[in-house]
Amino acid sequence: MNMTTTSFSQKAKQFLIIFLPIFTTQIALSAMSFFDTNMSGKFSPSDLAGVAIGTSLWMPVQTGLSGILIGITPVVSHLLGAKRKDQIGYNVIQALYLGFAVSLFVLAAGTLLLQPILNAMPLEPRVAQVALYFLSALAFGITPLFGYTVLRSFMDALGQTRISMLITLFSLPVNILLNYLLIFGRWGFPQLGGVGAGVATASTYWLIFLISLFVVHRVEPFAQYGIFRQMSKLSFGKWKELLKIGIPIGFATFFETSIFAAVTLLMSRFDTITIAAHQAALNFASTLYMLPVSICMALTILVGFEAGAGRTKDAKQYSLLGIGGAIVLSLLTAVVLLVFGEQIAGLYSNDQQVIALTQHFLIYAIFFQISDAIATPTQGALRGYKDVNPALIITFVAYWIIGLPVGYITATYTSLGAFGYWVGLITGLAVGAVALLWRLFLVQRKAATEA
């Protein structure tokens, strides 16, 4: 695909060509988590809470470590922009080796730490049991998930975002069917409740990895890079280069996603109804979050391509286009949350108490949607410039030094109770958005001076 553009209208069209398939893919991946939570909630409130705790422990690990592997995207984009295509295949295979090593590390850490972490939490026995076995089942899909992350990042960096979209869309109905069979015990399958959601998700991860493997090896334009034709030896030097970009991306993502997980874990002191309502609202907000995340990923590809080619003005135009579009979309999603709050809450539970509480949490979600619309695409633009270390510091300070303490103090010492944690989330995200925007301004000004 030729990604070179000369006018703003061409850039808008190119942005949509890259963005829309990424967004569809992210929604499909998010839908897997949605159906895990939704269908577990229909089974029982305890299974909903168990899957909620399990997901809250897993998601920061998944997104953080996947973020490290996503570091291959700006690497490939820069090589493509600089017309150094012969180096792309070697970088991708080294990223795959790295992904395999990362998955082994996660499995080892989970084996040692999972049970002690759950034991330390004041959970009802049934909730703790569901969380443990949900994560144990999910563990079988960790290696293929990280492999898929690398292959998808490679395909997306070439501008072929439609291919990863089609792979994920194909796998989504499979995931829903497996959830249905394994959670509720239909068609002779065992009735596993929330644990069945973990088995279904792990199976789906294997499916998307195997399909991606075939596509990259046999289908053009990917096959021309010959990633698997000549298996390169493992290179720790290349790993170091990939990690130099990937680790700041991964940890910045981890600091953002783990703050939500930390809040869920801190809220374990509240009753099961409150935990279930919080998780339901957070799950829907996470689905809406796929909009800025997809814009972030599109900007990494497009800004990286233009920066690699030395076209600083074009890179800046893409940044403005992406961030501006995200802000407009966040205002539209705010209207959706205000108007359809009760109907959205009803998707997650039949319990009237859970529905009422979820609706209340969704009002707070409006405010951090707007901050996310600025912060997340801005990070994508910075990654395109390969400027990743300052974002790591900004996200850590904003979310963990400011956001979490504000949330804890508000939840513990004011009448807001559980809602106080969401006030902390809003505060941290707003500070992060302003700081990241300022960093992007400095990077663009420096790039323009050096051009």
C-alpha cells in the first residue's frame, strides 16, 4: 500500500483507511472481554465478580507486555518510510522470539504469584475460586496471544490493517459460541460458569495466532518479506533495540491500565453488588476506549511513516487530525452514556441494584472519556516520532502519584465512597492529557527546527 499523501484531504482519507479496520479489530477484541463479563454476569453475580477480579489482574499484564511487543510497529513504519524494506523481516522474527520469551516469563510469574495475590484479597470464597480458575484457563492462550500481537503489529505497520480486522472478526463469533457452550453447559459441554469464559478466550487466542501465521507466511504483501523462509538466529542485540522502544510503550500502557485494575482491587472491600456494578460500568467504558486506542495505533503507523521519510509537516498534520477527531468522538460517546445509561446497565445484569449502581458509575465515565480522547492519541503520535521515554514518566506520575492517592482519599474520607475512586481516575487522566499534549508540542517544534 502506498501511504504517501500530498494534501490534507488525502491524509484524512488515508487516516480513515488505516483507522477504521484497527477500530473494528479493537472492538472485536474488546467484545471478547465484554461477552466474558456479560455472559458470566447472566450466570451469577459471584461469577461476574470473579471474572471481574481475574480480568483486572490480567488486563494490565496483557496490555503492558503487549505494548512492549507493539514496539515493532514504529520500527517497521520507519523502515518502510526510509525504504529499507530488506530489514523488516529480520526485525519481525526477532520480535516473535521476544514474544515467546515474554510469555514464558508471565507463565512463571503467574504460577508463583497468583494464589498469594488472591489470598491477600478480602474476597468471598466463590469469587476467589472463579478468579483463580478463570486465569488458570486463560494461561493456555498467553503464548499465542503475544505471537499474534507481533504479527498483527507487522501487518498494521505495512498499512494492511484490514487483514487483521478480518482475522479478528472471524474469531469473534467463535469466542461467543464457546462462551455460550462452556459458561452455561450447552450441547453436552460442561457447565463451567465464569471459568468457561477463560477456556473460550484461550482457545480464541490460538485461533487468531494460527490464522495470522498462515497469512504472514503465504499471503501477499506479507509473504514477500520471507519472515519464516530463513529462521534467523536469536539476537540479544536486536532484542535490546526493540526493548528500548517497546519497554517505555509497554510500561506507559501498563501504568494507565493498571490504575483501573488497582481501583477494582481496592474496591474489593465493598460488597459483591458494588464490585459487579463497578466492573460492568468499567467494561463498557473500556469498550468506548477502543476509539482513542485505535486512533493512537493509526497515528503511530502514519506519523512513524512520515517521520521515517523526514516529512515533519505531514507528520504534524496527521497528529492534529487524529487528536481532533478523538475529541469530537468522545463528546458523542458522552451523549450516548447520558441518554442510554439505564439500557447499557441492563446489558450486564438482571439485578435491579446492580443496574442502578452501574448507571451511576457511567456518569463518572463520561469525564475520563474526554481526557482519554486527548492523552491516548497523543501517545500514539509520540510513538510515531519514537519519543517514548517522557510518556512513561508522565503516565506514572499522573496515574499513580496523583490519580490513585486522590481516589483513595476521596473514597475513604468523603461521603462519595466507591465513587471517590472514579474521581481519582478522572483527575489522573486529566493531568496526563495536558502533560502529554505539551510534550508532543515540544517534539514537533524540535522536529520542525531540525528539518
